Amino acid sequence: MHITARLRRVIQWPFQGAGRPVAFMVTGVLIQLAVLVVMALPWIFFVPETPAEILLAVLVPLAAVMPAGPLLTEAQHARFRTRLGVDIPSPYGGPRPPLPEWLRSPAGRRQLGYHLLFGPLLALAALLVLVLWAMSAVAASIYVWIWLVPPESRLGQAGYTPLAAYATAAGIALLCAASWLSGALARLDIRTATARLGPSREEQLARRVADLAESRAGLVEAVDAERRRIERDLHDGAQQRLVSLAVNLGLARATLGDLTEDARRVIDEAHREAKEAIEELNDLVRGLHPAVLEDRGLDAALSGVAARAPIPVGVTVNLPSRPSPAVEAVAYFIVSEALTNVVKHAEASRAEVTVECVGATLVLVVSDDGVGGAEPAGGTGLAGLAKRVASVDGRLSVDSPVGGPTVMTVELPCVP
């Protein structure tokens, strides 16, 4: 029992893991055989003699194979997927382009290179490996088929000579070599097809960058939507409750005349605390996402920021249409934080804010007449502004010589 199992394992060892590569090679040979038949058709029906005829016999089949390039690519993709379980990605980010554009594209030229050069060479190598499989199988099974030879021929053949044992041993060794060559050739074909039938490294990087940019844009929009939701909840919930509390305390202080001095003092303190809490909540809501920005746009929101600044601030907004909510929110917070920096660090007496669209770019300029010397790495908040601008693929530059003035220019995508 154990001897039989061991013998079965010895017999199966050369074939382990070779079934899928062999089927893969057979399919590849069949595909390339179809291409070879098309290329050889002119040579079958007539024999070209002149150089012009030879050129036509080469170019006409080539012109017939080139339009079939996309179909051959799909057939090769299906071969790798079904026979080896290898999914080669499409070199295109979307649908396959039309044939003329496909022929002109780098991906199309790479695929034609595989179908007309690398594919035939690999198919030829696969055919040689398949022949090796057949020869080694015949040699290894000599004691099986030698008895089919007529007796008068068998006596002088390898069936009754030591050559049969040598042929069997050589056949088994060749089976092992054929198994290894099948796997190696399949791996070589995978690497070649991935490079020629899939996206190039540059295309993969470009696609990855596009995916990351799309993911980042979605994340920015989601964060902005969540910020607006929190602002609405605070405005419609906690803020209204505090206002109601402050009103009730004010009414109690005004209408209850028989209160003791201690009780009146407690109500006054509670009323004052409620009003301060309302003011702090208003600042928090404006810091999250001011309602005026969503309701009336960037011009009104920036005018409100300028009105609250302790120094005179001129605001000029010239936009043909409202930008996207994410860009609009970034522009608002950039101006708000920039003016805060001006008040804290610039020692300025006046600031100017200008917002306009130049082509597809929203240009935002914040300038002041302060002492200058602002540096993104100087701890003045400019590094945080640069990160906020970069979140929507914008650009920030600062011109702030010592002694002033300081001009901060921000460029954002002006998309509706």
C-alpha cells in the first residue's frame, strides 16, 4: 500500500504544477498559429518574385493583422486570466480608444510589438517545449509502447536491450526538464505580456496619481460637508437653546422685583455667562463654516471677516460665478487666517483683500503695510495655510521683505 502510494508520487512528480503552463502554452501556440496563417496567405497562393511583390506580400498581411491588434490583446488577456489566473490590467483608464487612435498610442504600439515579435518568439519556444514533452514522454514510456511493435522487430529493438532502461531514465529526466521549462517560459511570458499588453510604469504612476487626486478631492468634499453639517447642528440646536436661556434669564431679571440681592447677583452672572457662551459659539460656528458663506457666497462672507477685523480692510471680489463649495471654503479660511496673522504679527495699519478669476484660476491676494519678514517656516501660520491650499491643488506664494509690505498670493482652481 505504502509502496504503491510512493510509486504514484514518483510517477506524478515531473507533472506536478505543469498542467496549467502546458495548457497555457498550447493556447498561445494556437493564437500565434492563427496570426501566422494570416501572414502566410499571400505566400500560399503565389510566390512573389520581384521586390515589389515581396514587399506587398509582407505589407498586406501586416496591414490585415494590425486592425486585429485589440482583439488579439483581449484574447491574450483572456488566456492569461483563464489558464494562469493572472489578470493583466488594461493600459487604458477607461474604454478602449478607436482603432486609429489605438494605432497611434504608445500602448497600441507596445501591443503590436508583442503580437508581431515577442508573441511569435514565445510561441516558438513553447512549441519546442511541447515537442520536448512529447519526446520525453515517448522515451519514459518505452516499456509500455515497445510491446506494440511486431515481435520480429521488437527482438532487435530496445525492448530487450539495456538501451530501454537508459531511454526510460533519460525520458524521466527530460520530463523534469520540460516541467521546469514550462514554468519558466510561463513566467517569462507573464513578465513580457505585463510590460507589453498592460500599462507602462509611467501610465501606472499617472493613473495612481489621478486616483489619489480623486480620493483626496472626495475626502476634502466629505470633510467640508461634515463641517457644514456640524455648523447647522450647532446653529439650530445648541446656539438656539443658549439664546433661549439668555432671554429667559433677562426676563427673570427684569420682571422678578422681589428677589434678594444674592439671587439677583446669581441671575446676572448666569445671564452674562450665557451671552459669553453665545458669543463663543458664534465664533466657533464661523470657524467651522459660516452660514453666510453658504447662503450669500464669498463676497458677503469676506466682507463680514473684514468688518470684524480691528484694522481697516478693503475687500474686492470679482467672480463671474461661485466656485465649488470646497474651493470657496478654502478661500474663506485662507483670508480669515491671513487677516488674523496680519493683526497678530504684521503691526499693520491697513490690509487689502482681492479675489478674482483669471481663466480657470481663482487668484486671491492679501496684502498689508506691516513690518514684513513673514516666512512659512517662521511660525506665523503660513505653513498651515500652504497645506490648506495644497488640499485643493492650489499654490501659495509670499513676498514679504523685511520692512514690508507683505503680499500673499493664492491660486486655487476656479471650478463651478
